[in-house]
Amino acid sequence: MYIVVHRCTLGASARRPPRTTGSRLNLGEPLASDLADFCVAHYRASEIEIVRVALRAFIDARLSAEPEMKKRFEEARAYRLGRSDPKVVALHKGK
């Protein structure tokens, strides 16, 4: 499948950097600049779209890799939704 893009469609907007720099996300450098550049490269996707996809992938990967974390995650979700009592125990710093 091919998409026909007329040269006038790309114009200056395809070369112009995005208006935001990720600073509102408090990413710091070089991550904020990497996000801005990736958004441009990824068909001018919005920052929030990229962050949502990345965060979903990260959470799913960590929960798949760590069964104990997945258990704590499910307990925290159940508590947040009012389905159970908290089972998370605070750990005290040892000396």
C-alpha cells in the first residue's frame, strides 16, 4: 500500500520541530529531546500518545516478568477499586 503525499503537504511543517519539548512531563534531557524528535519521526504523533503506548508496554512487560510484582499490582488495583482491604505492608529502613 502506498500513500501519495504531495510536496506542498509536507512543506515547512514537516521540518519544524514540535511545539512542546516534553518539559511538562519533567523528563529532563536527553529524554525530552528524544521524545520530541521521535514524535516528529513517528508521523508527528503526539507526546501523550507515545507515552501511553510506551507506558503500557513497560507495565505489561514488568508484570509478565515478575509474578510477585503482578500480585502486588493486582492487590493495589483491587484496593483502589474498593474490592479488598490493603495488603501492602510498609517496610522500615534497617540500621
